Amino acid sequence: MTSDDIDVTVARVMQQQARVANSHEFINGAVDDVTLAESLYSSLRDASIAERDGIVVGHLRGVILSSEVYGRSAWMNPEGLSYDDVETLEALYVHQAQRWIADGARRHYVWVPTDTASIAPWLDLGFSYMHQRGVRQLEGVSTPEWPIGYSLRRGTIADLETAIALDDHLHEYQEQGPSFSLDLPKGDQREDWTETLEDPTVHHYIVDFDGQPVAQCATFPLPDRVGSFDGTLHLSAVTVREDHRSRGVGRAMVISALLDGRNDGFHFIETNWRITNRSAATYWQNFGFVPTYLRLHRAIGAG
Ligand SMILES: CC(C)(COP(=O)(O)OP(=O)(O)OC[C@H]1O[C@@H](n2cnc3c(N)ncnc32)[C@H](O)[C@@H]1OP(=O)(O)O)[C@@H](O)C(=O)NCCC(=O)NCCS
């Protein structure tokens, strides 16, 4: 991609996003053209353009990132991708992936809208389901009914050890099947939770029972992102200790967070779950979270 391709690419992404939003209630069709143009300009070497007869028919941008969790890997976001037909997508992917592999990035991730037409071409390229984002409105939430003996409070930095211990329960749960999320690095866990608990934009909630903390979750404002609406809260780290599950504790805790979010002027809330966390997938959809974007992944190697 060169700077000459930016205007046409921005126009393509804007049209595509408007089209996607038509069939997804919780996907925002608006795209800030200036921000997108700046972001493409700053990563021209990460993007390729496909042309047919001198007309642009697609683009693909993948940024290589190195992280402790995912290793050296290439990431594609919804605005990093447009194609007029599946053959164009395949050609773009092959072209880009060759460069990523040569650069040591053998794990490839892409976020796509959750519908068959958006997902299928990637499955044909050997990608598979990984992570699901879901969004719901904050309207229509009424005061939760708490099971007897449980009480909710806001966490502070004084709750650091509690937050880490409850986070360990979440990790242990995800290590079991069918998620089998093994080897999740915990090196930064203390640092991350310290930052979270000290961040004034984060709401951290703890549920106590008999003087013992048994559940937690956290919310924070979602940064601006293509596909998300302004005024969206992010919900994460939702955990209920195993011996307190299926009593309505999770529901009451999350509803309390939703009510706070609404009172603070937010309109939507987003959470995400591993596709393989089958009970969470059911739980969040029963809770009214509607799938928006899906993360697919491919690990290049033998096979
Ligand atoms: C997912 C999780 C947070 C839910 O918390 P929870 O306190 O068990 O949830 P609730 O009790 O509110 O609801 C669980 C189920 O019990 C049912 N339930 C609620 N109150 C109940 C009661 N009094 N008696 C029997 N069942 C009840 C709910 O209807 C719900 O069923 P559903 O999943 O079909 O909607 C909890 O199971 C957990 O910590 N799981 C492991 C970690 C995890 O996966 N976290 C989410 C990561 S994305």
C-alpha cells in the first residue's frame, strides 16, 4: 500500500462498515475517516492492496506484535480488511502471510463480524474459532435480587491479594477442558491487577459471603474502536468461586455493574469469552450479550 491508496481504502472500509452494521444491531457502522487514514498512513508497510484492471478490489493489513501470551504473531482488525470476492482475500492473505512467516510470525489472528459470510472464507484458509465479543444495552436492567448472605462492595488496592486469588480461580477454570488454556503466563498478574485497582476509570466489584470474598468482576470504559459505539463499558475478570456458582451470585454482581454503568452515562456493555468456554458462551448469551465480532486464529506449521 502507498499513500495514494489511502483515500480509496478508507472509502471501502466506510462502505463495508455501514453494510455490516445493517445486519448487526450492536456493531457501529460509523468510521472516523481522519483517524483511519492516519492509522493506515502510519503502517503502510503492514498493508497490501489488491487491484484488478487498475481498480482496487481489496486490502489487507496485519500488524506483527510480540506478546507473552501469543508470542510473535500477526493481527488483523475489522478495518484492516476488505475484499470484493473470496479469491481476492485468498491472494491478499497468501501475499501478507508469506511476509509474516518470513518475519517469524507464525500465528495469525483476525477479527471478523459474527456472520457466516464473514467467517467462512477464513475457515477455508485454515483458521478456526477462538474468542467471541458480545455486546448488550444497559437499558432495561432492574435492581438485582441477591441470594441470602451475599453482599457487594467496590474493591480497592487493599484488595490486591483477593483480586489475584480470585483471578487464579478463573485461570484454573480455563485450564480445564474444553478450554485447555494452558501455559497462560502469570508473570504480570500482580502488576496488571495493581494497575487495574489503581485506575480511577475502573470499577472493581467484590462479593463477600460470611466475611470471605467469593466473586469479582471489573468494568472500564472501552477505548474508541471501529465497530464499537461510544459510551461502551468493558466487562472482564468475571469469576465466582466454584462452591458459590449457580446461586445467582454472578447475575446479581454483573447486574449491579450494569446499573452503575448506566448511572454513569454508558449505553452499552461488552464482554468476551473463549469459544471453548462453553458454559460462559451460554451464560453471556442468556444474559443478553449479542455476538458482534469473532476472533479467528491459525497456527502455521506441520499439517
Ligand atoms: C460464569 C460464572 C461467572 C457465572 O456465575 P454464577 O454465579 O455461577 O452465575 P449465576 O448463578 O448467576 O447463573 C448461572 C446459572 O445458574 C442459574 N441460576 C441462577 N440462580 C440460580 C439458583 N438460585 N438456583 C439454580 N440455578 C440458578 C442461572 O439461570 C444460570 O443459568 P444459565 O447459564 O443457563 O443462564 C461462573 O460460573 C464462573 O465463575 N465460571 C468460571 C469462570 C468463567 O468462565 N468466567 C467467565 C469468563 S468469560
